[in-house]
Amino acid sequence: MDALDRNLIDAEVDADRGRSNRLSYIASYGPDVERQCQPTDASRISQDSYDQLSSTLTHAATLRSLHPLEMERIRTQRTQHLNTVGSRPLIGARKYSTATIRTTNTLGAGRPVPSNRKEEYIVEFDSYEDPEHPQNFPFPKKLIQSAILSFITFVASFSSAVFSAAIPQVSENFHVSTEVGILGISLYVLGFAFGPILWGPGSEILGRRLPLQISMFGFAIFAVASATAKDYQTLMLTRFFSGFFAAGPLAIVPACFADLYDDATRGLAITVFAMTVFVGPFASFVGGFIVDDASLRWRWTMYISSIMGWLSFGLTLFLVESYAPAVLVAKAGRIRRETKNFAIHAKQEEIEVDFKQLLNNNFSRPIRLLVTEPIVFLITLYMSFIYGLIYLFLGAYPIVFQGVHGMNAGVGRLPFIALIIGQLLGGVYILLEQASYQRKLKKNNGVQVPEWRLPPVIVGAVCFSIGLFWFGWTGYTKSIHWLAPTASGIVTGFGILCIFLQCFNYLIDTYLMFAASCIAANSLLRSFFGAGFPLFADQMFHNLGIQWAGTLLGCLAAVMVPIPVVFYLYGERIRGWSRVSGLGDGTGSAHGGGSASRPPRTMDDVEKEEVV
């Protein structure tokens, strides 16, 4: 443990003195980054060792008075460093470092290597008001950054679905079946599953700005390649790699919002992000008008994506780095150049890439959580089903509005606007619910209860199921006006956003220590559903008929409505069964009106359970 670690721990100890429980402190500040608290980790310390550490390291906290917000940021910075790939060895660590192959005892010319690294060479922010900290950026600057981030996210999701309008012409041009033509959507969404494996860790090591620039540049290149493809194999390969690079914004932009906004305003930013993600596929109705124009045809759906990609790449050049450890790296470099003291560095610069840890974080642990945790599995299954239906609608809506009502490819996709309106209404509803959530949090002494996130999910689940029945039973015949199935999209879109956004928050709140792994598991399974559902949309609606296909989907959605209800009623007890949940079974009432019925588990409680 180096001097900085000792000071940071001591600052936490000093700030935590007098609190009845430490886990609530973690819960109040911790959803931003994943805490890797394995049962064998040294981070699980007993009360005696904790108090001993406090008594032996009090000198650091008395050096200066720290503002609570500054201590929070120091804690976050330390946790980010510990959880960055390669920053600490795993159990059974590497036999040698990738940076140091042999031990060096001298600097040359008989001069010994200094025995200890001096704490004063570590670069930090000046104070909690340091203007270089991303959360202290002026509001207009944050607004510009947020607009750029939202736009590039919209481009990534928009391009996944704009290809749907081109499928008939692509199939005719390359002499393949419609089912094979749908692979252009499926392979793109499949790229969403594998892209975060690279972009997520990359943003922790290199900062947010550079990976976003690389990903949008790669996306624009492969979008051009898709537009100019001379055979179907090339088109499918370029579509997959377009999705792989487009996954960059989907993986990094939420982290950028967490970098820029504090707890009070982050909910609004994440809501805007969610709307750009789910509005994008339905905004692809413009593709219908493109393919209907004889002078443009299907290739221009890819050219439009490429143009938007190049614009996105240009906008990313104006992004300012928002990852605090990377900001300190730049600050350390500037100070080194000015002082010629090359011992000065940031904590982030000590990191080496450990591929075993990377594979564990992105494959092994997410799959374990998915298989062993009922909350992760059922919530992810529900979200994956709905995500798959988003891409299934790309084939179902043309069947209804073009096949039944005789609209052309452009006009027949305009009913997607109803889904967009529904999602916007869902976002407004969740924002209005934030006031109630904040009141509950205040009454519960700042201790969050994950089940408070679920009432909007229950409302959204019922609306989503109703919307599917409505669509199926009004869209099967021309005798029912086309406005009837169109209006169903408002209810369906409302349910989609309410379910997705609040289920994400529920997973993060429940698994504070493993939030990143939960989201990775969710993204992996969700992308597989999104890639698979479009492949059977045509067969299902043609063979079963629109009426019964809609009924089947509505019944499946209705069967899943009890999932959020059960977790709302019994989630506290279910969390008590988990050995990796961040909150355990005692954080408070699942119905949320007052303080907890019994205090949350402390680190000592967790340790005692593991001993038993």
C-alpha cells in the first residue's frame, strides 16, 4: 500500500467516523463505478482492522480540511484506479510485469534506485472546486458536450435499423432471400454484443475522448464500405464491423454522463441518453423514403449513415476529456514539461494492461452473475425480450401498414413516430417520478432502496402488454382505420422506455459492487435477442397472421409482468439470498416510505456470513 492509498483510506475513515453503517455511505455514492469486492479481497476488512487503520493513519487527514465532495471524488478516483484493467494483480498474479522483465537495482553510474516513491509526485485536483474537474465545467460547456454525446449515440442506434427499409432491394440486387437479407440488421446488432469488450476497458485506460473518436471513425469507414459493397458477403461483413464500432458510444457515453454530472443531475442526463438509444431505431422511417426514390435506392441508406458517421467523428474532435483520471494524466504531463521533473505523474499512468483480468471482467464474471443471480437473470431476460421486439417491429410494421393498408415504403414507416412519441412521454414520466424518489431517499437518511425504482417498470410492463394486444387486434384488417394500430405505438413506446431505463437503474442499485459486470451481462444477452428476433418476424406474422402473432407477443409480455411485481414485493428478501448484491436484505422497506426497518449490513456482517 503506497502513501497515496494510505491517505485516501484515511480520508474515508475520517469522513466515515460517527456513521452508524458504512455500507449506506457506499450505497449513497457508489453506482458510478464497479467495486470488485470478492470474498477473498483485502478490501473486506474487519471492524478491528478498520479501527486500527483509522488510529494509525490519522496524521494524513489532519494535514488539511477536506470538503465532503472532495473526499467523495478522491474515493471515486481511487476506486476507478483499482478497477481499471491491469491496475492490480489478480489471485495468482503474473510472474512478471509486462513493463519490467527483470529487477533493476541501479540507475547506472553506480546510482541506486530510490527505495520509495514519494507521495508528493502524485498529481491530484486542487480542491473540490478545481475548474479542471469535469463536474465543475461551466454549464454551457457541459450542454455542448452532452449534445455531441447524444447525437453520436443516436447515429449508432439509427444506423442499426435504417437498413430495414433496404432489405427488399438488397435481396433483389444480390439474389438472396428476404431472410438472408435481414442479416444486415442482425449482424449489426450482434456487433453491439462484442464491441463493448474493447471500448469499455479502452475508455478506462485511454480516457473517453480517444476511444469515441476511434469508434466513430471506424463506423464511418465501414458505413462507406457497406454502401459500396459489390457482393453480399462484403455487405454483411461491413455491417457487422459497423455495429462493432458503433457500440463505442453505447458503451462509453453513459460513463461520460457519469463523469460530467453529479448525483442530483445525472438522472436527467441518463434519461436523455436512453431516449436517444431507443428513439434511433424508430427514426429510421426516413429509409423508406430513400429507397422509394429511384435516383437514390438502397445504397443511399448506407451513404446517409456514413455522412452522419463522418459528422459524428468531426464532432468528437471537439469533445473535452471527461474521465477524471485521464484529466490528471494530462495535467501531470503539463507539469512535467514545465518543471522538467519527470517523477511527477498521475495514478492512472501506473496502469498496465492485464488481459486475464480483462477477460474475467468482460466474460467470466458477467456470465456467472447471469447464471447464478435470479435478479440479474430475470431482469435481463425481460429486457432482452423487449429489446428483441424493438427490432422485430422493423419487420412487423411494414407488414401491417404496407401489406394490409397498401402504403408505400416511406409512408408505411411513419407510424414509427407514434413509438417515438410514446418513448418521449415515458421519459417525461420518469423525470416526474424523480421528485418522489428524492423524497423517499431523504426520509431514509440517504440510503437507497432498489425496489423504489420498480413502480414505473410495473406501469410500463402493463402498458407494453396492452400495446401489443392493441396492435395485433387492430392491424390485421383494412376495415379498421390505420390510426388504430398507429395509436398503439404510443402505449408500446411508453412501456419500452419505462421498463428499460428503470430496470437498468434497479440492476445498478442492487449490485453496486458489480454494476459494470451486470450491465455487461445484460448487454450481451440483449444484443443476442436483438439480433435473433428480426429473423423470424416475417414468418411469424405471415404464418400465424397479424392478429394471432400480436396476441402471442402480448401474452408473452403479460406473462412477464409479474417479474417486476415480484421483485417489488419480495426484492428485499431475494437480495438477502445473494452473496454479491451490494445491499443485502436489510436496506429498508421495499415499499419505501420511511427509514429502514433494520439497519443495513456492515462489512463485518458480510465477513461473518462468509466465515459461517
